[in-house]
Amino acid sequence: GTLSIMKWYLAFTLVMLSLGCATSFVPAPLPRQRVALAAKKSKAPKGKGFGKPSPAKATAKKRLSRLPEDDSAPCGCFSGSAYRDCCKPYHEGQKTPETPEILVQARYCAFHFRLVEFIVDSTHPENDLFGPREEMIRRLDQECYDDFVFLGLDIQGARPESTEDKSVVDYTVKLQLKSDGTNTGFIEAATFKKKEEKW
């Protein structure tokens, strides 16, 4: 099929926000085009850096979770390692991501497993979607890629920016619409910036 162009400012921002923690995501300085990996557009939420959640609905949904009961299950970032040996220590605050690429993995996994607090707490205050923590959590509770199956994450690499505390990570997110099985996704060039010496 033909590739459709999507202006997805998707939520590796809201879903990976970082208030008082280490890593942080900042939208890239110039507008970017996301290329859909499907024959038609999906209804993924629009946002910046892995999806801005849809406007809040009138009735809040009960907090959902996609976290596996057994932490020996494969990690949601598709690294091939067990969750407990991969992204779990970052999600639980036992470790902080050592590189921007690891942060991308941890945030993708957080979206996959619906770990809303980690998404919010790993978003940089300079991100233009940044706001009061409880409001960000509430919005993600309303919509956190619930209409999609997560198929994979491909990180092409990180590029240093003008300063040592800033880096751009190129990656591709693969998703599938639950409604009709359409394979879709987006390509992102996301800017990450350190806060208090942590990504």
C-alpha cells in the first residue's frame, strides 16, 4: 500500500514525562513529519513525541494496567530480555536511564504496559505539553494507546546536539490497530535533555 504522511506529535512526551526525576524529553526544535507505516491513517492520539492523549472524556475510566503479572515475562520494549532485567528497575526508580536511547526504551515500555506515572515523571519541564502532574496523569488515564497493539521499537541511534546535555534520538515505533488489524506507527526524531545531570 501507499505510505500516508501523519503529523503525529505522539506521546513519548506525556507518556514519558519527568518532573522531579532524571530523564526528560523535549520536542525537537523544528516541525517533523511522521511517516505512517500502514496503508491508511490510524486514529492514534495526536501529540508530541509518542502521543498526546485525546481530550479528556466526560467520564474518567478506571485506571487500567497492561503490566504482566510475572516480571520474568518479555520486556515491553522488545529488547528480548525479561522485564525485571530490563526496564523494570527504571520504572521503579531503582536506576535512572544512563543514555537517551535507554530512556526511549523505558518510555516505550511504559506506554506498552500503561505505566502512566513513569511517562509523566520522565517528561522534561521544557516540553510544551508539560503541566501539573495530576492533570497529566488524568489525561493519560483517559487515553494511553488503548486502541493499539504494540509491535516493536527500532532505535536507529542518538545524535549529539550543541551541548553535552542534549541529544536527538531517531527511532521507529510499530503499532497495530485493534479494530481492524492495520499495521501502523511513526518515525520520530526526539530531543532529550538532561535535568540535574540525568537524562
